[in-house]
Amino acid sequence: MSAILVAGTFILLLVRLYDLQITNYSHYQTLSEDNRVRVLPVAPTRGLIVDRNGEILADNTPNYQLVVTPSQVKDMSALIESLSVFIDIKEHELERFKKTVKRQQSFQQTPLKFNLSDEEVAKFAVNQHRYGGVEIAAHSTRYYPQKNSFAHALGYVGRINEKELSRLDKQKYQGTSHVGKLGIEKRYEKDLHGEVGFQHVEINAQGRSLRVLKTQPSTPGMDIQLSLIAPLQEVAQDALGEENGAIVAIDPNNGDVLAFVSKPNYDPNLFVNGIGQIAYSALRDDKHRPLFNRALVGQYPPGSTVKPIVALAGLQYGLTWPEKTMYAGPFFQLPGKARKYRDWKKGGHGLVNMNSAIAQSCDVYFYELGDQLGIDRMHEFLTQFNLGSVTNLDTVGEVKGLMPSSSWKRSARGQPWYPGETVITSIGQGYMLTTPLQLAVMTAYIANHGSMYQPRFVRATRAAGTFKFDQRQPVPMSNVKVDNESYWQAIEKAMISVVHAPNGTARRIGLDAPYKIAGKTGTAQVFSIAQDEEYDVDTTPKHLQDHALFVAYAPVDNPIIALAVVVENGGSGSGTAAPVARKILDAYLLDGEKLEGKQIVSR
């Protein structure tokens, strides 16, 4: 009997052995492989961002991170306390690590500390045998070599947060810890990111990597070539000096943004791997608001910079003509009203026509013309210059400003529109608000006599593994509808007088100019002045002083640059903003060789 049982057991063992070794060999071999092979994502290299001449504005630099695999750590608190002895782990880094651990699977590596110093790497290497589940991993991190100069154009990348994690494609972002947060980095995230790769890595019982069995390389993101010119950007920033403000310069022939300055600014490198609370509070609470993108989001009364297109509206609607004259006294009054709308010139300008009214920036001339136009015709005509609408510059966060109308006021304020509001709108005050970017686009429209291309930062892209940038075609915007070309010529002639005529408000910048400039000054009030009071710059606090503005294009015969300058609380447009513009025009038109010449970089 016992012999039969032994024989039976032996037969069962043989059957099971056959099942394991023959019938289901492949299945159990796969399970075995899975137990010792781990598939790890390989993050793609982020694409470079270069200026028009190939100067690198956003780069990738190698760094070392301390990464932890939570499933291999028995006591995380004890581990971190022990590591802190020789690695400086900040409180915000620890908080970020804990949040990341909670949202990831326990077998995934989680960065505890970015940008390890050489000393920290050396100390950990000596002690690594004591820390199961902890490794040093080499990564590349975003670096902005120009630091502050392009902060408001480029934006920056930063650590992926929970909200972003929920909307990002988890498959594509395996192994990626950073994403574009602002500016071009965010707008072109899809192009810059690239495609994730994978490595099949053999691991030991302790979870340590032994060797790479198979690799599917990642695909780097596309390189992006901007229209910005780094040396011109530096000139523009320096031209503002210690003042706060914004400058936008555009090529009217294709919409290329040549310079894009918002000052003060900040170093975007601070945000890449997480900015500390103290450093962030210092930026956030700075009274000069360095984080505020004035060129894109700043909304300013345009002041007299809009007078040329108000005059153009007068021509289009047949309300005035270049030779028509009027007597411009010290103030304007609406019929039957006591309120006086004063001219900036105390004694008035006397007899003026359209050309001299623009050249001398005569307020009374435009008060009367604006009253004749009415707010709704002014709204209809001026919105053709993209005032009150976003320009669709290829970035994120642009605001549209405000080109008011009677229907807007009824809708937004629940009130009727008053004639006095039309009067002040005609000189760019009241409800009217524009961004420096919009003013630059408006000026480019004038330079082109009614046509314009959508402003753009990115002019070309280059796929990974290729050497040539593929140019992007400019996109036309809607044309301004004007019945007669002579209207444009009359406006241009008047804007030339602003700079080159003996009585032009910006004559000081035109005295020795070797090229012809068409421009317009603007001085925008920050607060209202009572009828019986006068503005006194000497007794007015700096933050309440007028904004200084200037718009211009050059050379007039063949415009290749149109720009807008806004100097916050800078005083007069002629005294402060116009000289800033002249420096930029000189750099672009006279020192072209210094701005060009560098070769496009290769990856």
C-alpha cells in the first residue's frame, strides 16, 4: 500500500514538474523576469530657446539629485534625519518631497534634494552603503544664462504641482519633474518637452540597479528660435535706467518682437527647482513689483500717443482735413457746460491745423474733434488698431486693455455715457487703457499704412537631430479700413513733425538723427486734478506723477522697427520716454553689425 502512495506522489511531482518546465515555462519565466527587471522612464531633454542670432536664452545644465524609493525605506523620518547631517535639506524641499511621495506609487523614485553640491555628492557616496533606497541620479535642469534680462518673455519652468499633474498626459510625463509655468516656456510646452524614453534595468533583491538590459531612447524637445535680439534687449533695458516701465519693439514687416522689456524684473533661475519662502516673499512684496509683466499685462492710459489715429478717424469721417484750422485757446468747453477741459499749454496754442496740433500735441484741438466724432465712432475706428483686444502674441496671460464705448459703459457700469468722457478719451485719458504691446502694434499699423502682422516671439523651430531651423510664416492681422491713402500720408507727415519740426514735442531727439523718425509723445495722468488745482511735479509724490510715453517708427521711408515706451511716473513723454526710444532706434538702425553675427547653436 505504502509503495503505491509513494509511486502516486512521485507521478504527481513529475506532472507538476512537466507543467512548470514545459507547459507553462514561458509564463513563469516572464513572472521571474518581472521580479528582477524594472522599466524606468527616461525623461526627454527639453528643447533650447535661442535669440534671433542663436544666443542661448534657455539652456539645460547637468545636475545631481538625491532620489528616494519609498518602498525600500522602512523609516522615512529616521532616514531624512540621518541624511540631514551631511546634506542641507530645506524645509520647503522636505514639504515638496512629502507631497510628491503621497501622489506617486511607492516604487517610483522621488527627488528629495535638487542641485547637490560636489561636496554633498562626495559625502553621500562615502555613506551610500548605509542608505538602502537612496541614490544619486544625474539629471539636466533648466538654466537661464541671461538671468533677469528675458524673464518676462521666457517665463520659466518649475516643479509639476498636483493641479498640473491632473491635466498632463501621465504617459508622456513619466520621469519628467518640471513643466513650463509662464511665458514662452508655458506657451510652447508641447514643443519643448519632447517624448519620454524607457530603460529596462536589472535590479537586485535590495532594489539596486545592476545593469541596463534594454534602452528606448527619449526624443529631445524642439529647439525654438525667437525673434528677440539679445543685444537690443540689453540696450532697451539699460535705456530705462533706474526707472520702472516697459518697452516693446516690433518689426512691422512680419510682426517679429525685437525687444520686450518689463522693468524691474527677476531671475527666473530662482523658480526652477523651487524658490524659498523668504526669497519669494521678497519678490512678491517688493513695492516695485518685479514679478509684474508690464509689457504684456500693464494697462496704462495711452495719453496723447493715440492722437494720430484720432486725427485719422476725423479724416475718415470727413470731420477735418489737413489744412483746416481752428483757434485753440487755453481750454475747451462743451456747449452749455461750465467745466473747462484745459490744454497742457497754459496759454493755449493759438491757430493750429491738424499737422501742428499733432506736432505740438494740442489738447484743445482733439477735445473738439473728439466731441465731433462721439465715443462710438471713436470706438469703432480705434478698435481697428487692435486697441481693446488681445494681439494674440504667442505667450500666455495677455490682457486686452479697454477701448470704451457707450454700450460698454451701460453693460459694465450700468450708467449712460457722458459727452465729457468722450472729450478726455480723445486725448487717451478716462476709461481708455492700453498695454505697451498694444501701443507697439498700433504704431506698426501706422507705419504700414493700415496693415500689420500678428506679433510673435517664435520665428522658427528645429526638430531634434536636425541642424536647420524651419521658419514660420507671419500671420496677417485685419487691415484698418481708410478710404484714401492721403490720410495716412497726412498722419505720417504730422508724426515726422513731432520729431523733426522746430516746434515738435520730441524735437530734441530729432536734432541730430541721421534717419527720419515718425513719433508721438504722451503724458498720461495717474490721478485726476480738480478744476481749481494745478499739477506740480515738485510737490507730487513719485508714485502719483504722470506716466511718460512715446511711440515711434523708423526709418520713415522703409520702416523696420516700431516701438512703444512707457516709463511709469516718468514725467513727460518728450523729456523721459522719447530719449529712451532714440537709444533703441540708434542701436537697431546704426549698430546693426553689433546686434548680428553670432551663429545658431547646435545641440
